[in-house]
Amino acid sequence: FTLEAMVKIIAMQLAYFYDGWNRFDLMCVVGTLVGIATGGEDGGGSVIGILRTLRIVRIMRFSKGLRQIFTAFILSIPKLANVCGILLLLLFVFAVLGIQLFATTADL
């Protein structure tokens, strides 16, 4: 990624900084290099590695089908939150029921 950023900066000069994705890539590269320079445990790559996965979102500009799938996923998140809430409520009810049924012990 460092080599890619350097080649792009040399080729595009100031136009490199006009694109938001290029600035994002440069931020990831600089963050990784700072992490390595400061001697971080994993080279500062844990957070930067997570951010690098967001680079995949860039592909969605070119693929209409992938953009539709991603939009459907984003729109389904609130519905999934409702389903998770109901499942947690059901878990709580059965936990209380289990405590009430099995909390007592027999005297020996």
C-alpha cells in the first residue's frame, strides 16, 4: 500500500488529494508507518487493518449489482435489530423460568 500511494502521488501530484479515497488510503498508509515507527505490538495494524477493509467499498462504485446487495443489507439492519431484540426477550423469559424451576435444592 505504501508503494501504491507513492506511485500515485508521483503520477497524479496534487490531483491525488482531490479524491477522498486517495486521502483515505494515504491516511491508512501513514497510520501504519507511524505504528511501525513507534514499535507498536502489531505495528499499529489492528485498527488500520480494519480501516483497510473499507477499501472494498470503493468497488461498489463500479458494480451496480454489488451496490444493490449492499443497500439491501444496510436497509435490513433495523429489521435484524428487531429480531435480535425479540430473541433476547425470549432468552430472558426462559432464563427466569429456569431459575424458578431449578433454583431449589433437596435436603439430603
